[in-house]
Amino acid sequence: MRNLGIAIVVGLAVTGLGALALRAQSGGQQEESEKAVKESEVPPAALATMKKVANGASFTEFAEEKEHGTTFYEGSFKGPAGKVDVLVTAAGDLVEIEEEVAGDSVPGSVRGAFEKVAGAGTKATFEKKTVLLYEAHFKKGEKGQELILTPDGRKYDEGGEKGKKEGDKDDDDDDHR
């Protein structure tokens, strides 16, 4: 019986340490969230950019999203093929546009890659995602460098992975083209 009690205490201790380690790993990361908001709660600059992209279309919903420590605003409206989402910063910087597109309008290479993963004949909905990035070219010492950034200042990996904010140390900080 005593061994069972010790096993339980050790098990609880290990579980507790695991939870602490997991919390420590996510330490500086901000929690991601999304909530519906009213049009009146969207900052004026963000709303102006959304309306410019919508080009007169009426919005059906708005949301406030928090990702990577930055607050974004999303507005949705009906486009030619379906729903369109516009994501902007509070300052009105365009981040991305997602729009539903007909499956027969996607490039053959996209359909082929999709079918290779999902199987031929699998039904799917497609969205075209337009992401805004900024590319800076500069010299550091004698070497030319390139830095790709998202509108909220995070480094963007050309492999498609959104990275850390500029200034965060990264293993590839010294990569050159």
C-alpha cells in the first residue's frame, strides 16, 4: 500500500513538472484569440482599409483577432465566388485577403497537389489567400542581405512559415542570398 502511495505522489509530481515545463516553453508567447465585434468597435483606420478592399460591398461580420501579441481586425463580405475576409492591423495596414474561389478555377498544379494528398475525387472548398509582405534589401558589412517582414514586424520565412518579430534571435540571422 505504501508503494502505491509513493507511486501516486511521484506521478502527481511528474505531471506537475510537465505542466510547468509546458508553461515555461510557451512563456513569452501571446495567447491567440478571436472574437466577434461590431463595426463601431473596429478602429477607423482599419475600417477604412477594409472598405477600400471591399469596393462598396456590404460587410456581413467583423472580428478582432490577437496573434503573436498583435491585434488584427477582420471584416467579411460576399465576393463573386463567396465569402471574402480582409485582415488588417489596427493602424489600417493590409495583412491578408482570403477569398473563396471555385474549385475549377484553381491552377492545375494546386488541384494536382491537393488530390495527391486528399485523393482524387475528394470534395473541397478552396480559398485564395493573398498575403502582404515587405522585403528589405540591405548590406551588413560586405554582404548583401534580404529581410522579409509581415505588416506587424515579424520575420517571414520564404518557406511560408511566419516567424518571430525582428530583433528576436534566430538560428538563421546570418543567412545570406
